[in-house]
Amino acid sequence: MTSPDQPAQSPSPALSPDAARLLEESIASVREALQGLRYGAIALTVHEGRVVQIDVTEKKRLKPN
């Protein structure tokens, strides 16, 4: 049973070994991008259910003199 503040999730279909490997590689790439980012944004481009591109935009805050 789900609580009102959490949406119900449908069961995930079983992944093939290749699809599971690609998913894990994508997650590792996103994790790596997050670890190197202090301020900014990460955008994922997905084609046919696969992450094909990760864009990282880093913001640098300058202190006024």
C-alpha cells in the first residue's frame, strides 16, 4: 500500500543482461557528473529508452570586489 504523498509504482519489466548493463553504466555516468558538480544542472537526453547524452552546466559564483 502506498501513502498519499507517494505515487503508486508499476512493477518494472525484467531487463535483459545487456539492458541492465547499459542502465548501470548510465547511472554510473550520472553519479560521476554529480560528484564533480557543486552548482549547476545536469540534463539527460534519452532516445528509445537509453541515455545517449549527459549535459553538465556548471555555474561559478563570483564574489563582488
